[in-house]
Amino acid sequence: MTKTNELILAIETSCDETSVAVIRGGREILSNIISSQIETHELFGGVVPEIASRKHVESITLIAEQAIAEAGVTLRDLSAIAVTQGPGLVGALLVGVVAAKSLAMALDLPLIAVHHIAGHIYANQLVHEIKYPCLALVVSGGHTELVALEREGSFRMIGRTRDDAVGEAYDKVARALHLPYPGGPHIDRLAVEAADETDLPRAWLEPDSYDFSFSGLKSAVLSVINQAKMRGQQLDEPALARGFQASVIDVLVTKALRAVRAEGAKQLLLCGGVAANRGLRAALAARCEAEGIPLLVPPLSLCTDNAAMIGAAAHLKFKHGEFTTLNMKAEPVLSLEEWSIGRGGHS
């Protein structure tokens, strides 16, 4: 089997989705089975790490068997085993890491440790042709980052959140409005339906900064809610949701496009779970079209955590023969830059 037609079985258990996929050549999805725990964690208003780990243990074997069966291959057909090493919840990561190590050892196959954010970025490769240099805007529950890619598999962080990630901010605002978890889809729905918009601040930080900060915006939303309560006024929740989302989108889009121009990027890649947000997708698409910047966005099924994206990123390591030793550990805090091709900092 050639290095462009290899079969990688990939495992993703970084948070509250148990997923196993089989990917051919880094681009073709033969199977991508995902078991979500949203209904379980919804009762607590957020992910409970211990429960997430237990759910992964309960389902990982069944999900792997389903992925192999749906792909129409056997374990002997596989070329490598890939798994998310980090970042993520350490207990959840450990379930996937142990499963991947066991398979790699039993089948005598190479093991590939994958950075979770590299997976989100290369989810685009499953449906698009990526051209370099490019820029990735990563927006998820735990990450808000701008990443420059000069070449394939090379990552340079140029901006990141200094406090709450976008997804965290959405969840906290949704909780304040007594909306279900996860909050992003509910805020997005309210914002789209709103007739008015509450004016809220934008956190631009220093003039040349590509970093993000959303804690102040979250506080501003809470202030509007509290003022309405103290005055006995009816809160216009859709208008507040629309104002919150408009502030988030304005900062994300403006900084991303400024970074694209500064870096001379040929494409802008939108990645991560919040990439499913309709308001963000529409605003980014409109601005990119107006400025002649090609925008790549994965389909909704590949925005949230899934193993197919881990297999796509693992393909980069497979091509360069960069495999992981069996003493590899789960790393809840893992550097994306050190995971770059040729850096070898992932064992």
C-alpha cells in the first residue's frame, strides 16, 4: 500500500464525543462513527470530566467495531493507528490513547499521536484542496486561535484567546439566559430571529494584536441582564443574543482578515465546533467574497469533534514517517507548533 493510499484508523476522545474513523490517503472517509454525550452532560450544564471518561470506556470498543465494519475493511488492512494525544480532558484522552496503543501493539502497526487542533484544521482537507501559505481561524469550545501555515503541516500561532474561548463565552451567556447546554446553537438561533440588536462593546486589545478576549463581553451581557432585573423590565433576549453574537463575529472576522493580508495567505480556513455557527459562517463568507479571499469551511458534520479529522491530520505524519513510541502519554496541554512536521515533539 502506497503512502498516498494508506488506511488509518483514527480515534478521538478528547472531550465528550467518542469517535472512530477509517481514512484512506488522508482524504477519503470510509467511516466516521461518532457517539455524542451531549444529552448526558446537558443535565449538568457542561461537560463533567469523570462522566465523560466513563462514557468513553463504555463505548470505545463498540464504536471501533462499527467503524471497521462500515469501512468494509479488516484490521489486517490497516496501515497505522492514530489517536488524539491532546489537548483535552486528560481522563478522556487516556481512554483513546490506551485503545490506540493496544491496537498498534496487537497489530504491530505504527502509532501516530495527533494534535486535536491540527485535526480541526485538516478537516478542511477532507473536502477541499488546501493551498499554502494559508491562515486558519480556529473557534471551538476551548480554543480561539489564529494559526499561520507556511507549508503543509507547519503551524505558527499568531493569535489566541487571553481568557474565555468563543465556545465558553457562548455557553456562559446561554446559561445566564437559562438556555440549554451547549449554548452556541441556541444563541445563534435567537440572534437570527431577533428584530433588534443590543449594542455591546468590542474588545480589540492592542492595535497590532491578533489575540482575543471575550470575558469583558460576557460581563457586559450579564450587566444588561442584571439591569433589566433591577428595573423590573422585560429583557429582549433575542436582541441581546444578536448583540452578543455581532460583537463576537465583528472581532473574529476583522482580525482574521487583517491577519490574512499581513501573512500573504492564499486561503482562510474556518475550523472548530463554532464554525457551525450560521451567523459567523455568513459574515465571514460575505467579507471574504467582498475582499477576494478564498474561504474554506468544512461541512457541519466535520466541524464538531470527530475521528475523521484526526485521520486527516495523521496522514501528514504518516507521509513523513513520523511515528510515536508506545510510551506516549496523553497531554491535556499540547503545543500545536511543536507538533509541526519535522519538529518531532509529540512522543
